[in-house]
Amino acid sequence: MDERVHFISDCLKAKYEVSELCEAYGISRKTGYKWINRYKEQGIEGLKEVSRRPHHSPYKTPARIKKEIIELRKRYGWGPKKLLSIMKNKHPTWHLPGRSTVCDMLNRAGLIKKKRARRKISAMHQPFSPVDKPNAVWAADFKGQFRIQHGRYCYPLTITDSYSRYLLECRALTSTKMDGVKKVFKSIFEKYGLPERIRTDNGVPFAAMSASGLSQLSLWWVRLGICPERIDAGKPYQNGRHERMHRDLKDKTVKPPAASMTAQQSRFDHFCKEYNEVRPHEALHFKTPVSLYKLSNRVMPKKLTDFQYPDEIDNGIWDVYLGDFLLGRLFDEKMKIDFNRKNIKKV
């Protein structure tokens, strides 16, 4: 209010034009004239801040509706949609609020608990390894699940060679559980050999809430001498070649879904053959993936790699490995491991 009083005082002295005063006080001329008119009509009292709250709220939810919604919430613990459905059936003539209004109502009443933040899986930091030859990097993912015609869910597991775009496998699975996925990878490793790296997202079963985000599946890869790579959360474009293939897969094989898992797998097999051997790829200068892909010279080992112990790289500083995979760095003084491999520099 002090600013308004000083403005009116300077205005009454008539030393400046109103436009000059407004510019000096950093206000618009509209605001300046509003203050002047209020002073003329009400004196100093007219310069006080006026509440913008409306005197009447025609759309305000009646107290009886609020009370009943809150009582239902306390009794059943249901969400706004279910509560509104109950209220609509019970009081068909009442003008009920919308879902967002009910959410605000329950929140103000302290009846909505804030969700705990989910733990983030340890990131695999950039840059990714170069894709400069077959089997340097494979990409793996689940194409979004869908129901086949008899109602059962199908989870297509896809694996491609990132260099040649060769679709190594598209397998119809009934879940994303580790055992089924490992069986598919074992078959692919025996058929094509081992890649140097496998790039995935942060979902199950590729990652877990563990040191460096290693899951049972990716731990098995490490022991086979394969380095896991994971894209950043919410950035599927980092595996863009694989995602582009998924778009074609969806258009060709699941619109509509097949009548059974066997029939769906038959569609996937046909798609793989056409995608690899017939369809020319513009990104490959119109060559086919099969013309560029070669089997890996790294065969599936009969025995897994033994775990390695930490290597002391300096006084009291140790690099901690799992096979050839660097987990982090152990500092003797703090007895603490830094699992953020991005922060690890050569000593």
C-alpha cells in the first residue's frame, strides 16, 4: 500500500504527467488511473488491496455432497471414479462435481496419500559403444503385450543385430519372467554366437534394483563375457533402430492378433524371414539385413567366467569387477563403493 500512497502523493503535487509517474513506478497507465479513481472515491481506504475472491461461487460443490463423498471415501477407500459412480446411482438428480474436483476435495481432507518415489535403477552412462560391425551390439526388448483372440496375453521378445538390422528372434512368450527369456537367449547364442554388448531398456527382466542395475539375466550375460548397456529411462530413441522395427512388426503381425499363440508365432516367423531376406532397408542403402550379417566368432562357452576380485589401482583404491564388467570403485578409507561408473577415472 505504501507504494500506492507515494504514487498518489506525487500525482497530487502535479510535478509529472500521469504517464511519466506510471513509468517511474513501473506500472501501467491503466493501473495508475485505477489507483487515482479509487483515491477520489474512497480516500486512503481505497488504496488498500482488494480481495479477488468472488462474493458468490455458483459452481461451488454443496456441503452435503462433500460430506457424503468424504464419508464414502473413509468407509471404502475408493477412488474418485468409483465414488462418483456410487453417488450417481444413489442421487440421480444431484449435480455432481467432476473427477478432478473430487480429487482436490479428498486431498484437502487429507484422504489422499502421496506416493513414495520409486527407486531408480542405476543408469548405464553414455556414450554407448560404437555399432561398427555385426555382433558389436545387439538390441533386445519386449514389444508391448497384447491379447491374442482367445484372451491370453502375448509378450513378443525381439532381438536384433544393431549393425545389420538382422532380426535374430521374435518369440511369442506368455510372460516376461526370467526363465523363459533366458531360454530364448540361450538358443540364440547357440545359433548365432555371442555379441560384445546387448542394449536394452530398464525394464524387467533386463534390469533390477541392484548394484549397477544388474538383474539375474544381465548377470548371466556378464558371466558369458557380454557387457549390458541400458538406455536412459524414457528415451526409447536411444535404441531407435530397434524401435523402428517394432513399428513394422506391429503393423504386419498384430492387427488383428492371431487366434492362438502358435498362429501368432507363425506370423512372427514369416515377418522375420521377410524383414531379413526380402525387404530392402533404406538405412542399409537398400540392402537386406541377411546380406550384411555374419555369425559371431565368439561361441557359447561351456563354462561360465569366474568372478574376479577387486584390483588395487592405487593406495587404498580398488576397481571392483564382475567378470569383465566394472561394477564400481572401492575406497578403503570410507569403505564405500561408488557404483556410478561415469565418475570413475583412471588413476
